[in-house]
Amino acid sequence: MTGELRISASDGTELFARTYGDPTDEPAVVCVPGLTRNSRDFADLATALSTDRLVVTPDLRGRGESGYDATGATYLPDVYVDDVIRVLDAAGVGRAVLLGTSLGGAVSMQLAATHPERVVALVLNDVGPKLEPEGFARIQSYAGKLPPASSWDDAVEQLKVLNAPMVGTMDDAAWHRMARQQWRERSPGDIRPDHDPAVAAGMAMVDPAEIPSTWPIFDAIGDIPMLVLRGAVSDLFAASTVDEMRRRNPKLHAVTIAGRGHCPTLDEPESRAAITAFLASL
């Protein structure tokens, strides 16, 4: 069973979320997407997980079906945390497993640190308290700057350039599925990334050589159960960071996903197996 939520954020911005399945005795899973991504990233995973629990996949403000901020001033982690809590409340979810990809993982960590009573466990997809300059600069080079694609084939080619390490590990059907997750056809011949370009404005102002770490936030989370997925060739999230996270949180379990950069799609058999086993262990 699938459904939709449309609610107002504290500042009146409309927030959208998809729901899969029904509430059960198992903890709900809330999937938080990355910087330029949206809830469609999680459609297949949410469908699979919803056989025994409720799964909620919000669009962060400025993405997908959620409203845009005309000023761009509220595209901030603190605001995203408040928005996700409002989605939890609207879905009737008291405590949840937060599963976050990239920025969504950073938002999930901050929510766990500041509202621990709402979080059962964390699944972090290719993100941690320390980001690597090379990957950060690469994302800066395109986030909010991509030109419209004239066709879905053109959108796929853009995706392949942006995700070069993954070319050769995904078939055409997977690339086209990813394109339709990330782009939206506004009109014939005008296919654009499905987000407000201003969502990347804050990132554009950061010097990649001086990216602030968030170890204090990570440490404030404590030792709650945590699963970390890392793309084997990720340029944003280093294996050494995973090692340090494991040292600080003995309940952390880490899995490396072969053939993936930043970031795993979560459709990989290794990702699915790791997530399923982690949820079963809670």
C-alpha cells in the first residue's frame, strides 16, 4: 500500500512525502535523499522494505514535489531536520530508523544528535563526519548548474559523465531508471534536474580544502546501532573515515559496495542484503 503526505513546514513551505506499507511492530524506516536527489531514489527499496513495516520517503524542500524557497535562504541542515521531524509527526512515526544518502545522511546524523528520542538506528549511504576535497569539488562543479537535456538519452549521457566510476557496472535500463529518478520533463525537449538550483548555493561557497568536519555531531549521537555503506571507489567518503567512525561507535557495522562511487544506488544485492540484515538485528 502506497500513499502521499502533503504538509506545511514551520515557515509554510509545502513538504511532500511518499509512504509505503503500514505501521507494524517493526520500526518505521524514513529515507532522506541527497543534495540534488528526491524520494524517487528509494522507490524500489521502500517497496521491498514495506512488507513488514512503514517506510516514508520525503522530498526535502526544493526537490521533487516539495515546495521551493523563493529566496533560497532556508536550504540549511537545521531546517531540513525540522522538516523531517514534521514529516515523522504527520506520518504518525514516533521513532524511526533513518536511512540517509549523502546530504540525507548528514541530516539524519544531525537529527539523531539533537533529537535522539526520535531515532532507533541510522543507515548512512556514502557519507560521514568527514568529506574528501576531491569529491566535494566534483559535486560543486555541477550541482545546480546542469543544462536541460533535450531527450532522456541526453539525460542518461549527462548522468554517465557525472558518475564515471559506475559506467560499465550498470546496464542501460538502470541508467534510464536513474535518469527518471533525478530529472523531470517540464515540456517536450526540456528535461531538467528535479530540484531548485539554489539548493547547491551554500555548498558553492565552501572551499573544498576547508570543509568543516562534523565529528562533534557524530560523537553526540552516541553508540546507537549504525550501518554505513560506502562505495568502493567513492571520492567523497574515505575508507579511513569509516575506520574512525567504527572506532568511536563500536555498534557501527560497515559494508563496502563494489563498483560504486558516490554513491551506491541501494539497488545492489550487497546493499539490500546489508540493510535487510541490519533491520533484522534491531
